[in-house]
Amino acid sequence: MTNESNPESLLEVTELKTYFKSRGKAHAPFAKIKSGYVKAVDNVSLVVRRRETVGIVGESGCGKTTLARTIVGLTKSTGGSIKLNGKELLAPKSNQKERFKHAQIVFQDYESSLDPRMKIIDTLNEPLIELTQLSSDDRRRKVTEVIQAVGLAEDFLHRLPKQLSGGQKQRVSIARALVTEPKLVILDEPTSALDASVQAQILNLLIELQERYSISYLIITHNIAVAEYLADRIYVMYAGKIVEQGPAKSIISEPRHPYTLALIASAPIANPRHKTMLDVELRGEVPSVVDPPAGCRFHPRCPYAETICGVEEPRLEQLAPKHTVACHFVEKTKR
């Protein structure tokens, strides 16, 4: 799949690759260890439009977080293209300060992402000092604005992270991402480490902030319910590849890739007496990205797999308007 340039597109990722050099395993004493590559992100293409929320869903180890870190520049890409607001971010002379200013990330582990020795005011001031030309008075006004925007009082600015609850720390992390007025905010598992009661508050806060600041979100999550609640469109990722993408409503109500079916089938439902309508079970584990299966990477776990699945990699094909799937036997999943 390739991305067509569109004035409404804020982020355009085309055939992105992020590989890490890895040493193979020796099968006998003193045997020579062969090196290989961990193909964490392998030919991934996606688009995020202005003021849109896009979800990337998949199991742990599928490459979601590596994709996010590559987009914001925390992990070096191996190939492909990343355009933000029409500007190529991977060009040799691209302005990395502009990249960091306009594409921010909220990390999954809010505990380790906040310096325990820094007061909240200093944590929020740091990106403004490094990435903007604001005066100290303007920085103070901006910091006060964003801390209040995330639902915390101004006096929180003078506290240390240890004086905050988990939900309050996550609000500070969100404020730090917003303080430079970015166009894109990437949310890496924004609620996974929070209590259930706090999760709903954070999700509703994200919706309010998007409307207030007219920003786009790219949400990285394994939680189908979170993606359904927040996302306009969803990309399903498996072993470094996009296997299905489309409008959130279409993906949730009419999933067509066997892996998407299994993800939705495994999602918990509110009433334990009721079973999911989808009768698909995931077998085994996510394959090694050092030595992935030939053909379709999902075929060793797929209940519909046939011989061709282990030989030929399926291409993303349009199934319905704006809904594409990579599967040789997608007709088998139609309900």
C-alpha cells in the first residue's frame, strides 16, 4: 500500500522499515553464531489526517511501540519515508527540532518518563526552553495553561512526581506533550497502567484536549475497546506488518483478517455470562521477528491457512471503500 499525498494528511508514513541487528543462536558448542536482523517494522504505510485519531492495535511484540518511536525520532529507521505536514523527516538535513516540537509522544510508563528530581514546572518548561523561543513569562503562562487544561490546579507545578497519584502523573505526561503546541501526539498505551476508574477519565480528557487544541492522535494499544472508543480509523499490526486497516466502525463490526477476528474475540466483555459472537481462537505466540515465517506471517496460527499461505505473502487489497485486508482467503472470514 502506498500513501497518496493529500492536503488533509498530517502524517504520511510510506514503506517504513526499522530493523535492528541481532546475533543468531548457536545450535552447538563453539558453533559460529550467525547475525541477522530484527524486522520490528517491515514496510509499514499509514496516514493520519488533521484532527483525526488513528489507532494501531496488536499483541505485545508486534512492533507498535517501535513504529511510534521511529515516527518521533527516538529510534532510527532503516528505510522508507515519514512526512509530517508535507515535510520529509528522514531527509539528511531535516530540522529535527521542528520534528520534536510538532510530533510529541506520551509514554506508556509514566513513572519512568518523569524525572523524580524535577518539579512539574521544570518538567513542562524543559521542552519549551529547548524547542521554542518563548520568553520566561510566556513559558510560565503556557505551562500554567496546559496544567489546567489537563485538569490539575496550578499548585501542582511545584510538586515532585512522588507527590502525585498515577492518574495525576499521566495528566502531567499529557501536559508535557501538549506544551509545545504539537500537531501530532502519539499515545503509547495511554491507559494500560491506570486503574479502571481513572482510565475513563483519561480517555474523556484526551477527547476534550483534541477538540481544544485541534491535534491529531496516533494511539498505540492492545486494547480493542480503547481503539473503538477513541479512533476514527484502525490499523491492525502483526509481526511488523499491517494486516488490516479501515474505519474503526468497520474494523470492529466487520473484521475480516483472521488475526483481527481473534483479537476482537479475545477482548473481555462486560457480561461474563455472554460469549463473544466471534468464534476464533489465537494459537501459539507472535512469531520471531528475527526469523519470521515465510509467506503470511500469521499462517502458523491461522485456522484458515492453506499451502499458499506459507509460501506467498498476501498483499493489502481493498475489500470495501477505505477497508483493506492482507489475506489469501479473506472470503472465509465473511459472516
